[in-house]
Amino acid sequence: MNLDPSVANQRQISYTSLAPFLLMTFGLAWGILGLFILRPEPMVATFGKLTGQHPLFFLAVWAPAIAAFIVITYNSRLEGLRRYLSRLLLWRCSPAWYAFLLIGIPLLFFSGSALKGNLFAEPFPVFSVQSLMVALVLTAIKGPIEEFGWRGLALPLLQRKFAPIWSGLILGVIWGFWHLPAFLLSGTPQSAWSFTPFFVGSIALSVILTALFNASRGSILLPMLFHFQCNNPIYPDAQPYDTVAFVVAAFVIVWLNRTAMFRKAGATIDVISTSVNRANPSHA
């Protein structure tokens, strides 16, 4: 059921809201990690050593979601937040996208691992059913939560000004750069990786996510599933070679969706849902 256009417009978040969103996102995450970088001894003495499972690391990772919730609630109150969260119920998309999410992404990681030469050299990363379940739950409630902010708020706002391809590239640069402090701290998952391949990979992932986001008419659920798959603990360590696989995939997906990716018409630009998503499979 559609809202009256005048009411829907009043509830929409303005493009200028991107600035406070980014300020809060960077301020919270970089503030927490920056204190551990610049003031390690008092921070460790007070809060303990920072690791990927530390509550403060979770808080830093959740910064985009927290910032999005604040911006939306401030501008559109709880009703606007409720309609924004209804985008979690958007799941209809081309079967090709589901095939990519469930089969294609694992194949990309295994391809990267083959390039790295450790496809059969390293043991399975999880050693018991219990540890597997814990790892999967922690993965589900960490990185994917970012998507409330990046694809939930930032991407539709960027697509009001830029074609999807440019919006995806811009957001990819921001998204990759936002992770930088985690590479400067021992104990974080990123501390064992090289930043440059990760940064390039973030841009490639952002472009793919942009195509998926528009094909699903603004779903938050499917980008969260994508993010989970990219962090899935059961896949082999393919850093930095998985970057090559995802860059190639990004080029292929942009080519297959070239009409939609290079024009603003048809891109999802609403932060707050104004209608129910009907069955409408889109691009491959």
C-alpha cells in the first residue's frame, strides 16, 4: 500500500544527512580505535586488550548502523525508523543473484585460495560443531550490521546525485578507508592483512553490492547476507588473492547490468520505504 506522495516526501531523509551520518560513523569507530592506537596503555588497563571479539570493537563496527538509526530517528521519528527497518523484509530478487550469493561467493573465495596456493594446504578453520556455531553467530552480528548504514542510508542518498556505478565507487572508497585504523592495531582481524588489496576489494564489493541493492529494490537483508558471506568463517583464507576474484566479478556484474549501472533512472533512492516491494525480479 503506497503512502500519499506528500507524506512520503516529508518522511524522506535529505541528501545533506549524509554529512552527519559520515561524521558519526567515522567519529565513533575512529574514536574508539584511535584511543587504542594513541593511548594503548591506559585503554588496555581500563578495558583490556582489544581483539576482534571485544565489545568496543563490536561498537566500532556497528558505528554505521548506530549513525543511521540516529539520523533517521531524528529526521523521521520512530514511524520513519519503522518504515526504514521494513526494508529488512525485502527479499525478492532474480534467482541469478541468489545463485551468486549462495554459490558464486564461495567459489570466488576458493578460487582466491587456489591462487594463493593454500586450497588444500591449510586445515578447516573451525574444529568443532560448537565452535562453528559460535563463529557463525559472531560473524552474523558483526560485519553485516554495517549494512544498516552503508547500503541502508548512504547508498540511496548517493544515488540521488550520481549514477549507481559512481555511487558504488564513491561509497567503496569511503567504506574501505573507514576500516584503516583496524589495520594499525594488533589483535584485530585486519591486522594480519595488507590494506591496499583490502581497499581495492572494498571498492569491488561496493560496486557488486550496488547492483544487488538496486536489483532488490533497496533491500537491506540481501546486502547483509552478502556481507555475511564475505566474512563467512568456513571459507579458506584467500587474502589478498580473493581481491582479484572479486574485481573480476565486479567487472562482469557491471557489464551484465551496464544499462542500470550507468543511469540514475530506476536506481533506489528512498531511505524510508514508501511502498511494499512486490515480486519484480530485476537484473542478473
